[in-house]
Amino acid sequence: MSDLRAEVAAAARALAADGLFAGTAGNLSAADHETGRLAVTATGVVLADCTAEDVSVVDESGRVVEGTLAPTSELDLHLVVRKTTGAGAVVHTHAPAATAVACVLDELPVLHYQQLLLGGTIRVAPYATFGTPELADHVAEALAGRSAALLANHGTVTVGATLAQAVENALLLEWCCRLYRDAVAIGYPRVLDEDQQRAVIEAAITRDYGRTKPAEEA
């Protein structure tokens, strides 16, 4: 699984460069679909400098089967989210705007239609100590029907079928949280209601939104 370990390390460095990881705060994992094993960042790793050697491989019970370092202290979260959602990858950040929102709101409303790519309103999982089964269970519940969740007074979790998708969802969630923060600084933000959200989804399906196409199809 050396290639997958290298991909996870590269994603960690990219998220650090984008400001979603700082120092050793945060972690991510990606699954090998043939074996079910997870390549996950090790505990104590400076994520901006993460290499393949800083990524461990664990089996479904959490036992290290490849690599020399102990996995992240949030390993239970990754295993539970993987099991309950079937996600191919999990990203956990302490991204600044999203973490600030998670210290204030019970859910992140939909201000912009791009947030619908994450499933709509983003739930805030109740607070629990990091690394505990309680936190993992809270996050799994908050992710039901969503690709993202906020963790009260803690951070974020995003998932995706692929590592690239989970990373993209983490970036989008942080953008949505910055948007909310900036809007609240100006005044009371308008929220897209269910009818408006449904209209966006119907338009996206009709127009095949988000897919490149030849000019004659446009």
C-alpha cells in the first residue's frame, strides 16, 4: 500500500498548505477497497511535512499492519465513520473558520447553493473528548446523509468516495464557514429555504452541473 500511503501524505501536505492543518492538529485516512485496510496519518506528525513513512496502515480492528508509527489518536473516529458511511476517505481538521462556527452554532444553515454538494444543512456533533468512542459515535450520527459534519468546540470531519473528494469537501466546508462568518459580520444572513434548495438540485440535474462537456452540448 505504498502508493496509498504516499497519496495520504500528499493530501496532508496540501491541506496544511491551504491552512486547514496546523502543526500536528488534524488527521486523514484513505481505504484500500480490496483489503479494507486504512492508510492513516500517524500521531504527532507535523502534517505540513508528512511523508509516506508518517502514514500507517491498519486493519479493520485498528491493528497496525504496515508502518512503524502509532496511528492518530482519532483512529476510532476514522474506523467508525468508515464503517457507518462506507466512505473511501475521511478528513478531520481544526480549520479555523469551521472550528469557530462549531463553537457557536448547532448547525450551519445553507446560505449558498454550493453547500448542497455537502448534503445541505451541516450538523454540529455534540462535544466529546477527542479520541473517545463517544466522539466517534456523535460524528457518525451527524454525518448521516451528509458529506461533512462540524464537531462542537473541536473541528470538522468530511468524507468522500475518494481521497480527492474528501479533501475537496473539507475545502468547501471551510469556504462555507468563512462565508457564514463574513455574512454575520455584515448583518443577519438570508438562508435558502427548502423550496429554493430543491430548485437548485433540479437545475443541477437538468444542466448536468459540474461536468465538463463539449461546446456543442453546452
